[in-house]
Amino acid sequence: MKVYYSIDDFQKIEKAVVTTGTFDGVHLGHRKILSQLNRVAAKIGGESVLLTFFPHPRMVLQPDLDIKLINSQEEKIKLLKSTGLDHLIIHPFTLEFSRTSSLEFVRNILVNKIGAKKLVIGYDHHFGRNREGSFEHLKEYGPLYGFEVEEISAQDIDDTTVSSTKIRKAIEDGTIEIANQYLEYPFPLSGKVVEGERIGSTIGYPTANLLVKDSYKIIPANGVYAISVSFPDEPDRKPELGMCNIGIRPTFGGTFQTIEAHLFDFNQDLYGKEIKLQFHKCLRKEMKFDSAEALKNQLAQDEKAARAVLASL
């Protein structure tokens, strides 16, 4: 897969089969679209192209909402690469770009810049200024500009339409199993291990304190989770198993959120290393205990529960 960080870096191709959207999460609904995109491209001897954007449009148009994303840029590229996509264009989204009309978007970008011969779009997809463009607009423009358009129907799980918004909500609520079901992969958090207050070591549960790389990355609700831990700089290394606390550590009077991972049967120094946490199940919400000993007893129960969850993966 070739990656371009602006539409201006892309060289128009003869038989482009194109889809467009933010694709945050690259969830199962997105993968259905991309699978069809690749099938159509193969059928006509063309190449599949995804035009996506960064920052997320809502970050630019609604900055007060402080939207957080399921994927970092790095994660998104890696996930999209695994789909068999030929070309990924990540175009900068700006206020100026947001004023592009649906007609200009189709004519100037999809057709003249990319060379679209076929468009494959998701159910209820909108584009252009004020989201004015729709499937009906594309059907109108197709004969004018020489492309065909195909719409993918809604992808459902248990009668619930999959969307990035619903996945974000599940992560924010701590219902990580629901998010993982929609994503079809364990939700990840990546970053560097930094110095903490070493409180965990005093009660027999030393932790690696994670500083998340990307400030726009969504963080799960405060609580304790069963996790696996991999090492991006050591791709052949087997993941470690453990549990993670996200929260303010109320038992010790904490005032700011930390992400602390305890790895089972592990005693190596991780300071300064890049690690990736994969979240498998929320074990409980964060709680305040009367003493460090009471917390230690609960952590022993959490460990037992986490090991049982992880043994079943």
C-alpha cells in the first residue's frame, strides 16, 4: 500500500476505484467497504484508493467538542495496510478545504486528481461543504464525469448499526468488549513507559506508567482491565499478559489520571521503552479503598479474574 499525505502528492491513475471517509477505527463496517473496493478494482483491472483526512473534520469544525479518536495515525495506517488497499491518501483537513462544494469535490478531486472510474461508498455517506453531497448526488454526477457508483448497505451487529461514534462511546463507558466486537480487534493504547511514583511496588504490584503518544487518542473509562502488552520495537517478541488501572488512584489521594500496567510474572526494566497495551475486558470500575492493604487484596482478586479472561483468548 502506498501512502500519500496530500492529494497533491498523488498521481492520477487510469482505473481508480475510490472510497472516501474518515475511517476512524477501521471497524468491521469499514472493512466491508474496503473488501468490496478491492473486489471491484480487481474485477476491472484497476487500483483501490481510499481518500481520508487528518485532522478529523470534527476537530476542525467543532473544536469545542474536543473529539478523541479510536486510532492514532500510525495505527490507522497499519490497519488499512492489512486490508489489501493499493493507495491511501491522507489529505490535510482545514477550514478552507471544508468549504469545497460537493460538485467541486467530485469533479476536481475524485475525477480530475484521482481518476475515479468507480466509487464505492458506505451507507448514508455524505461529503462536501456542510455534508451536502449524498449517494443521490453521486448518481447524478456519474454520467457527467464518467464514473459509476455503488453503495454498501448498513452493516449491523445484533440490529445495532456499527459506527465510529458508537465505538467511541463504548470505550468512554468502559464497555471495552462491545468496542472490540465492533472493531474486531482489541482496542490499543501505545506510548512510552515513564517514571511514576512507584506506589504499586510498595504493595507488590509494580506498574509500567504509560505516557500515550497522541493527545487526540481516546482513553477508556477509569477502571481495571485485562490486557496484553506488546513491544513495537521487538515485533517478534511474544506479548506479555497483565492488568491495567486507568484512573486517579483515589486510595492514595491522586488528582490526575494515570495509565498503569502490571505485567504478570515479569520483572524487567521497561523505563523509556515503547509498549502497546491491548484491552480485552473491563474487570471493574476504579474504587477508593480504606487502606493500601484492602487495595492489595482487591488487586489479588483482579489478577485472578484477569488471568482467567486472558487464558480464554
